[in-house]
Amino acid sequence: MERVLDIVALRSLAAVADYGGFHRAAATLRVSQSAVSQHIRRLERVLGRAIVERHGRTSVFTPDGQALLAEARRVLAAHDQAVRRMVGPEWPTITVGATEHAADLILPAVTAALPRHEVRFRIDRTRRLDAAIDQGAIDLAVYLAEASSADGILIGSLPLSWYSAETWRPPTDRGWPVVAIEEPCVLRRRALSALSAHGLDPYVVCDSGYVAGVFEAVRSGLGVALMATAATPPQGLAERTDLPPAPPAPLSLRTRAGADPTLAAAVTDGLRRAFEGSL
């Protein structure tokens, strides 16, 4: 049987490497995490060897995976150059930074707002997005307003909900264990304040640098987490309505010096409509 390396699967492979995991690759490609996993398995079937292995909560490329990644980059570069030659002039590229919180809502809204641009994304913490804007490394950034001292354009508020593992029950002999993003984090402070105000004695049982790590820890039953409200709870998690609500977190947008103001206006309008529609 002829063996074919699917271009879509190769793009997923490169995204896993570039964005640090399956969850963030899926958000960037605007597909489900299971779709990215299927693409990797498809490549493994073609090669007959493993290319990505799980080490605890992280994914690591095998030597064969590293070799395939190098080949994938060459194939993708040749493919994209061919498309540009055949279709016409390359569209202008714009780089947008986004907070991980609600990335599944932010990324497609930004892409739809800039139909004649090649949009690239950087998903990161607010303080690093601020620095990237100041340095001119990215063109726009959507971030949690309270985590930045810079002035931005308010584009909406991020509703927050509590999540736990589906079968998790709180301990009866001590306070509430909380899983949170490492400091500094707006949602972490909101979670601890909301529980403390109701005498529930919260303590941080686990912190993570990224949203995916928080969900993995909550899914394993370590505790509860206050996160962006999802249309449907993430796989393996349940929304909890027995905990005190926390106020929404405002989101702002910043542009680098010299950026085209019409782009910022288009993204602002698109994001405001997206967040209004999600509430």
C-alpha cells in the first residue's frame, strides 16, 4: 500500500512542536484536541513507529518524531510557497497575542475579523504579551486587563465558573483545595478571594504555568479551579454551582506603536461581537 504523509497531519505535528502541546496546537489550528491526536496517530501508522510519547502530563517527541518534524517543516514550506506562487501575492501577515483564557473564542473571532491577512498567534501570559507589544514583536494583544498596567481598549468581560473532576467531593476535615495558574494571575486571586469571603478556607494545592496544566490537575481530582466559562465543560470536568460566584474578568486589547488603526478597530469589533454572543 502506498504510504502518504498527509499535509494536514504534518501541520498538526509542527503546531504541537511550535506551541508546546496538543491543547495549544488545537486552539491555534482551530480544531479539537482529539483531531490533533488523530493526525499524530495517522502519521505514526504511516511510519509504523511512535513519534510522540507521554511523559507524565507532557508530550515528548521521539527520535523518529524529531526526524519527521524536520521533514514536515520542509514539506510545509514547499507547499506554502507553491500556494503563494499559484494563487497570487501573499497576504499581509499580522501577529496577534492572546491570553490562554478563552483562546477558543478569541482565535476564531480574530481570524474572522481579518479575512485578508495571514494571522499568526502567540498564546502567552499577560506580562509577556505586554513586553512583546512594547518591543514590537507582535501587532495586537488581547489580555486580562487587571494583569497589565498599560492602557488598552476594553473589548468585553470573561465570565468565570468553578470546575472540578466529575466525581470529586470536597474534603470534610480541612479547607477547599484550589488549582490555579501560578502568580501573578487574576483568576487565582479571584478564586481565593471568593472562597475566603464565604469562610471556605481555600489553599492552593497545585499551580501551573498554563491552563492545560490546571485542567489536568483538576481532572486528576486534586481540587477545584476558577476558569473561563466554557459552553460545555472540558472533558472529564463538571461545572460546580455550589461555590460562591466570582466577578467576570475584563479583557483589553493593545496595539504596537505604528500599527494600522483599522486593524485594531476590526479586531475590537469582532471580539466584542464574539463575547456578546457568548454571554
